[in-house]
Amino acid sequence: MASHRESQAALSRLRGVLRGQPPATLSELNRQDLEDLADAVDSARRQHSEALSAALDNAFDQVPRLFRSTVRRIVTR
Amino acid sequence: MSAATNDPARQAEIVKLGRLLGREPDSLRYLQGVPVGDIRALRDLTNAALFDDDGEVLKRLAAAGKLLPTGVVAAISERAFGPLLAARVAGVMEPQRAADVGRHLEPTFLADVCVQLDPRAAREIVPRMDLETVLAVTGELLDRADYVTLGRFVGAMPDNELAAILEITEDDELVRVCAVAESAEGVAQIFGMLGAKRLASLRRRARRKDLAHEAEVLSDRL
């Protein structure tokens, strides 16, 4: 019973990180696998957000000086 | 759930999800028993969870890029964005502009971008690219044996590009790509363009043991 509750909690967390209902067949995975999947999505989202932020900073440095302030204004408005 | 571990389509979906999550496919092996359509649905949800929040920033990046020559945008994509972000920006650019930028990119980088490019965007961009670039990228992906990525582009090619691609693709490569292709219409397009001689050669090759699973997926065509 406790194991079922834990699986439900892991499924609920997966639903949260996906911000949507995962396919019903995923509910047949065990708790560890569901948690691993939720961790993977959560971690990928954080990494992507950090990569985007770093890429933006880096990109401004590559823009020719003449256009830099205009490009920055459009992107960060 | 059935455990069909050798289904190329399921394995391809796990590879694609792994790429999205930055994980090795083997670390997601617990998905081997999940139906292929459900893994695809999971990938769609994951895609939205990862990128929907950034949609506005990406659109602004694409808008700002319009101020710059396509060669400069290509240089920034390679030096600052990297393939994943470049693919996302390409997905919100006007298709012709994205194709023009692609012309200035190195085939190896463009191949990396293709790994991450949304197939819906590819369907708009690829037909606008010049044949030389398309063939260079296809050759790069074939050299990498990245049939999963090539399979995502099946159905995105106009006939003239596809005919040229079929010429540089070996029989076993073609079978492997078609077995993991996402578009049934695209596979029909390919088989519709094969002459009797090539089709016979393909069938002979598909009978070999190493392509047994792929041949099973394509049994109605082979």
C-alpha cells in the first residue's frame, strides 16, 4: 500500500514537471523509474534555461558593434 | 505492458527522448515496455515543458536577427548558440531566412542542428534549402549512422531533393532510415520513387539477418 502511495506521489511529481498528464501506461512504471524520469525532465529544464541565458550573453558579444544596442533592445525588451 | 526490446521504432523514440533530456538511451531502458506512441507523447510533453517558456525570447531573437546579414547570424549561431538553441531559433524564424542562414553553416554544425530541429519546422525549411547543402548534411548524418535523425526528415523533402538523396544512400542505410521514420506518407514517397531494380536490391539486402527487425517494421513494403 505504501509502495502504491509512493508511486502515485512520483507520478504526481512527473505530472508537475511535465505540466501535463503523462500517458496512462507510464503509471505502470515503478517509483524509482518515475522519479528518475521526473528528475531528468527537471534537470533538463534547468540546464536549458541556463544555457539559453549564457548563449544570449555570448551572442550579444558576437553582434557587430553598430547593431549591438538595437539587437539587445529587441531581445531584452 | 509488452516488452518488445528490439522494435526499431520504439528504440528510436527512446533515443530522441534521451537527446532531449541529455541522457543516454540506456539510462531510459525502463521505457522499453511502454508503447511507442506513448513514448512519443511523453517526448511531446517534455518538449513543451522544456521550451514553451522560452518561446517569446526565441521569437525576439529571430526578430533581432532580421537586422543582421545571414552570414553574421550563422556565425553567431555557431559561436554563441550551439546546435540546440540554433535549432529552436530556426524553428521560429521565417523558413526562407532560416534556409538562407543554413547555407552559411558548416555541414557538421548543421547536422547537429538537424538532430534538434522540430520536424514541423524542417518541413518548411528543407524545401527552401539548396540541394548542395541538403546533400552535405545528409552525407554527414549517414557517416554518423544517425538514422534516427534522418528518419525525422522523411516526408520533409521535395521529390527532386529526395531523388538526389536516394542516390547517395546505400540500401541498408535506406532500410534503417525508413524503419524509424515518423511519417508513413514520407516512407510511401520514398518507395514510390524507387525503380524496380533498386527495390529488388533493397529487398535482397533486407533479407539479411542484421536487418531482420527493420524488415519486420517495413514488411508491407518489402
